[in-house]
Amino acid sequence: MNDGTVIQFMVIAIGAGTPLVYAAVGEILAERSGVMNLGVEGMMLTGAVMAYWVTAVTGSTGLGLLAGAVAGAAMASLHAFLSITLRSNQIVSGIALVILGTGIAAFLGSAGPKLVDRASGGTFEPLLSSGLADLPIVGPLIFGHDVLVYGSWLVVGLTSWYLFHSRPGLHLRAVGEDPATADASGLPVARTRYIHVLLGGAGAGVAGTYVSLALFGSWSEDLSNGTGWIAIALVIFSAWRPVRALIAAYVFGALTSLGFNLQLIEVPVPLDLLAVLPFVMTLIALMVVSNLPSARRLGAPGALGEPYWREQR
């Protein structure tokens, strides 16, 4: 029963959707503070190359994971400085981050011993794979995944609780909705935005780590293949809610792996058509973002994308 095509398809969708979960939840935290970061793709690539390089050198996936998260947060700090301190256009800053991250990944991937010629040195081993994973239907869906899959479920649960059931989460949402009022109430607007933009960058770095070490286990310059842009779309489709982002990530994971699964069962569908489906949905989401009144009807923070300084009050 567990060897059926549908079950295997769902298992693959969970793996393919895991980096989207980390990137999307991180972006939700950043956007809930009022900062739109379109540089997720660049942060993912930087995290991916650093994680792969550190793991290849040390043989430790734990150190690689840490390096990926730190690299993503470091890239996010540039966006935070430009958009929060210098009050630059957040869209322009985010796109610049994509260009910078892509260039850094290409340079580090080819500098010295080329990463494309090196094995990753480690991967994330599956947990709970004996016995429990053999249970009918639910076994392979719940058990036998690696630590980052289970970690993504924990991150979603904790983030959801933090946003909607804790006082700091209430403060975060207040900053994202009306920073002037939050500032007048004594909330540190700039610090709140900095912290959550950096957390978003760390999430994107972890997402890149998972792509390079778990999904592919090898390095190439275009490793993320647009995953960061899809993660931004997920934030909108999920109405800025982590649990919905988890579900949407698995749906997109299913779409991205659809071509592979149809090949297995020999269905004559053009693979190029299937490969473009996630990006069509991404374009629709970005069109919604460009029309902020529509985005706000979906639940976007009121001050999303708008720089703030105290003199405006």
C-alpha cells in the first residue's frame, strides 16, 4: 500500500516543499514587521553555497546548516540596513540582493577547488524510518523524514503561536500595521524590524541549505531554480499565516515534482508545461503585491513596503 504512486508522490512533495516552508515562514516574519524582502532567492543561494562549502570541508552537516543560516542572515542585514536605516525602496533593495546573492554563489562555487567537482560530504539522514514508517498510508507521510522536515513543522507551530498568541507577536503585528502608532506606544520599531528581517534571512539560508545538501547533494550555480520567488508567492497565498504557508508549500512542492512523477507512470504530458506551472502562480502573486490595495484585502500588513521614520508622525 505504501508503495503506491499517490503515496510516493505525497512523500516527494513534502521533501520538495520543505525549503519553501523555511523561506516562506521567514518572509512572513519579515513582512509582518512591515519590510518586504524580495531578495529571498539571493539569500537562499548564499546560504546554499556556504552550507555546501562548509559541509564539504568539515564533513559536518550541523556546521553546514549553521553556516547557511548565518549567511542568509548576513545577506538580510544588508537589506535591513538599506530599507530600515537608509529608508531605501524595499523592492529595489530586494532585487539588488538577488543579484548580489547570485554573484556571490557563482564566485564561491568556482573559487579554489570548484564545488561542482566536490561531494557535499554529508546529508540529513532520515529519522524514525524503521517500523513506524511501514504503517499503512500515514507511516511514510509522517515518519522517515529527516530532521529538517520535522524542524519545519516545529518552526511553523512556534511561529504561529508567536504571531497570534504572544505579546511580542502582537507587538510585531502592531509595528507592521501602523509603525507610527506603535512608536508612540513605546515599541522599538527599527529594532523589531531588524530582528525579524534577520530571522527571515536565516530561514532563507536554511532553505538553501536543504536544497544543496538534502534535495540535490551536489552544487550548481542555478541550484535554487526560482524557489525563492515561489516562497514569496506562498506568503501571499497563505495570507501571511504560517500554517497556511506549510500547506501551500506542499502544494507547490507537488507541482514542482509533478513532471518527475508523471514520467514514472509514463503519462505523455510535456514536461516544460508542468515545470512552468509554479512560476505562473508566482507571477500572479507578484501582480497582487504590485497592487497593494488587493494585497491588503488578502491580509497584508498595513505598512508593508513603506519605510518609516519618526519625523513622519
